[in-house]
Amino acid sequence: LVSLLPNGALVAGIDGLGHGVEAADAARRAADVVCRTGDDDLLGLVERCHEALRGTRGAAISLAFVSPRHSGMTWLGVGNVEGRILSGDASIPGAMGSLVLSRGVPGHELPSVRAATLELRPGDVLLLATDGVDAAFADTLELSGSPQAISERILRAHWRPSDDAVVVAVRYLGGGS
């Protein structure tokens, strides 16, 4: 999900553990917490998700906050929702950054989590993908078109039919004041 805040955009990739109704319930609970937030405190947000997920299967969660004011992004992940930053500059091949994921399952065991910060340039693309997408999804990705078109290309080429899959793509357009 993508939530616009007064000072930037909060981006989340959430995958409930397992399959079916119980996994969907866990993902929905975490998404509700993310939707209700009004700030960019990713560490506090993952802790609130952890509390909301107690008694469920738990979920893998990756969060990013994109700040146009600072031309940057802060991100963190617990579980296996992969994150990549790709350059909007076609002369820079491959991922500029990969999200370092912490082991654990929000709702069951929340490890010590650290957020990382990256600089962004106009045209750069943030990608979050659940484990139903092959981890090599960004290796040779064409960034033309809308974020929706990019997500659909990733799913067509890298979805593992034995699992559900979600891809979130966000293109950074540039800084504000």
C-alpha cells in the first residue's frame, strides 16, 4: 500500500504468513495499522504492527518512507518482502540498493530492527515484492511506463504460481521545498 502523508509517502509491502483466510487477516491487520499512521516513524510503526498481529499467523513487513523534502528514503524490513531501488538513469544498470531484511515475524518475534536511509534522484523506482516473486525480479527490469506497468511486468516474468504475490512500485518524481 501507499499512503500519502503531509511530509512524504509511506510505502508498505505486507505478506501474511501462509495462505488463505488466516494469512489474509494478518496482512489486513498490519495494513490497517499502516493506513492509520500519520507519521514517518518506521520503527514505531513496525512495533505497532507487531502488537496488532499478536494472536495471528504474523506477517512479513517492509516499510519505506519517501521524503521529497530531503530527496531521500528510509526503509526497513522484517521477514521476506524484498526491496530494491533502481536508478531512473538508464546508464546505471542493476539495483542501486537492496533492503537488508531482519529475520523474524511481526506478531510472534520482532528482532532488533534498523532503518537505512538512501538518497533518491528523480526517476528512481522503489520496488517491494513478496516472496511469491522470484528474488531476481529487478536484475534486468525495464523501467519504462507507469509504476503499475512495471509491477505487472514483474509479476508476469517472476511470479511463482505456487504462492500468492504482490509487487509495489513507486517512482520518485523529485523533491519539494
